[in-house]
Amino acid sequence: MTGETAARSDDSGEGAPHLIRLLGAFDATMIVAGSMIGSGIFIVSADIARNVGGAGWLLAVWLLGAFMTVAAAKCYAELATMFPHAGGQFVFLREAFGPLAGFLYGWTLFLVIQTGTIAAVAVAFGKFLAVLVPELASAPDVSVLGHPISAQQAVAVLVIAGLTAANCAGLRTGKDIQNVFTVAKVASLVALVLVGVAFGWNGHVVAQNLATAWSGPAHGALLTGFGAAMVGSLFSADAWNNVTFTAAEVRNPERAVPRALVLGTVLVVGLYVLANVAYLVVLPVAGDPAGSDVLARGIAHASQDRVATAVVEQILGPAGASLMAVLIMISTFGCVNGLILTGPRLYHAMAVDGLFVSGLARLNANSVPARALVLQGAWASLLALSGRYGQLLDYVIATALLFYALTVIGLLRLRRAQPSGSRQPGAGASRVAPRSAWLPVTYVILAVLVCADLLVVKPDYTWPGFLIVAAGLPAYLVWRR
């Protein structure tokens, strides 16, 4: 399978609808940033704090997560210059290791990673809407075929259906929604940082956090806890790779996609680290879970883990909860749109290669993979209604990280196969990224260490993820036949 095959996914034949290059460099960067920023940054610092203890360790987790994210993005940027085609990571894995590797990634992405994340983030939107509309929280569940459905789940399905329909209307609609909401939530994160530092600074809290910066569990427990805590920082910044799925719709993708990967990830992880600095100048890391107010509970025991809400409440009072609910709704809505927009491009590329439902290879009159959009939306809605998306996502956390590592290993393999400066199959330009091996090797080592730690700390979550991937083997044989 060569890049020439991948290129055919950009067109379905003479006179047929084909993918149109409507995305510029700014649009691609907004896809990266908008798909990354969901609800995680506002919540996961509580769990990280419980795992590692002190403020220094908390920031270390976020800094290491930032390094790993940007390192992987730079490796993918090089791959994007080699294969600027629809499907992105599916194409990278297929070219490096053959169609089975690409299929297993696409299988897992569709079954759990992309659709499960869409479901989880859409339900988070519904939960924060319930803060503004309390009737949603108090409404009784409705039984459908014997299964209880909450109002928040119903809201999630409506969000998924609405954004799926909007993206079926054309790429321009989807990218306009993405741009507006990504700009809004980046501005919201900047405002959270500025308000926290400028108006929430508490000298006593800062002194306390500095004094206990490196306190935490005993040495062995700290190592395993640090690895488990990395899950929060890494997957709050996940989905940065989704822009590679849309490469066939990006103008000058050999330049625009790599730049979007690096600029988008640097922007987001930088804001994440600064947001945690803002948390640390307002609230102590440790606290009492039975504390009477947000200051007493601290970051580790913030109510329902809503650290950002606790920070804003400490500064603005009870109105802070409503304000943060609005900001998180903006963030989650934009994140769901980015995930809905990008995923079907990969399923479309798989179908063109004969490795997925054949009908998904067709585009609608608006030149978008509408059938793939609808199938993705239907499965994500079922996951949202089932309530099992959270458990499924836990199962594939280590698996998704291993797919990233495998893709980076694939980069090293592709480098060996092609002389420096040569053109890759199907590439429109010579490789321009640095060829030093230290960055990809370092990333792979760190990713494997985190996965190994999860196998020890959370074996009930990691092994089922590998079984989900393994279930793709018989499916692959079916589609190959």
C-alpha cells in the first residue's frame, strides 16, 4: 500500500463529490486546540493532587504531560509532511507497518476512543447545563426499553445529533463552529489564569503550597501514583492528532498541518500549566474532604473535582459556579464539534481502502463523509445513553497511548526506509522536520513507562483495552475477505 492509494481517498472519481481544501492554517490550528480543550483541565487536577500530593509534583505531572504531547505532535508533524492525505494516523500506521496496524487503530478509534470521548464530553455539557437549569438535574429518569435515561443524557444526544447534522451540511459550517468556539474557550482559559493570579492571589496559600511542594506519598507509592496521575494530564490534552485526519481538506497540508500540530499543542499545554499555577495561588493542594468551604477542601477535595469552579467561587462567590458552568459548556461544545468533524475522515479513508463499511467511502453532495458522520453520531449517542462510555474510555487509555508510541516508532522505521531529504510516497514536499532520533525515542520510552505503570496500578482498566483491540483481528479478516 503506497501513498498513491491514500491519495485516491481525496477523490471518488470523475464527476463525483470529492474532499475540498477549505481549511487554512488558522482553521487547522483551531481544530488542534479545540479538540484538545474539553472539560478535563477544569477537573482532573483534583485527582492528580490526590495521587501525588504536593504542588511541585502537581506541576511536574502537567509539565511532563506537556512535553510528551508536544514531542508526539512534532513527530506527527514530520509524518504529515510525508503523507498529507485523508486519514492521518491510519495512513501513518498503514505505511509503516501494513494495513492491519492501521485497521486496528481505526477500529479502536471508532468503537471507543473517538465515539466514547464524544459521548463523555457531550454528557459533561449536559451536566454543566444542569447547573444553570436545575430542572435538568431534578428531572426523573425516563425508562426506554427498561433502561433509565437522564435529562443530561438526553441533552448529550441532542448535542451530538445537532453537531452531526451541522457537519453534514458541509465543511465550512463545521469549521466555522470550530473556530468560534475555540477562540471563545482559549479566551476563557486566558481569563481564568488572569483572574486567578490578579484577584485570587492568597499569600498564605502560596506559602503553604511552597512549603509542602515536594511532599507526597512514600517513594514507591509516589512513582506509581505519578504514573497514574499522568493519565489526567495526557488525556486532558488528547485528540491533538485529529487534525491529521483532515489533511486532504487542508490547503498546502505539507506546511499547514505540521504547523497546526506544533502551534496548537504548545498553545493548549501552555495554558494548562498556567491554569494550574492559577489554581495553586488561590487554593491549597491538600485539604479536608469534609471542609466547610472551597478553601478548606483545597484542590484535592474540590466538590465533584471541579477545581476551576472552586477557584472562581473563591474569588467571585456563588456566582462563580454559574460563570464556570457557562465557560465549560462553551469548551465542551467546541470539543464535541471538533471530534465529530474529524473522526469520519479517518473512517472514510479506511473504507476507501476496503477496510471498513464500504458505503462510508462515499461523500454527500456537500463533499463531506455524511454516512460516516451519521454512523459515528449514532454509536456515540448509544454510548451516551448506555452510560458505559466512562468505563470504556478507562479501558483504552493505555491502548491509545500505545498507538501513539507505535506511530512514533513507525516514523523511525519510515526514516530508515527513505534516505534523508528524499520524497516519501505520495508526499508533495521533501521532509523538512529535524531527523534527530532523541525526541521520538524519548517519547516512546516515556509512553511505555506510563503504560507499564498503569498495568500495575490499574490492571482492571488496561487489559480490557488490549482485548478491545484484539477483537479487531477477526473483524480485519472479514473486511480483507
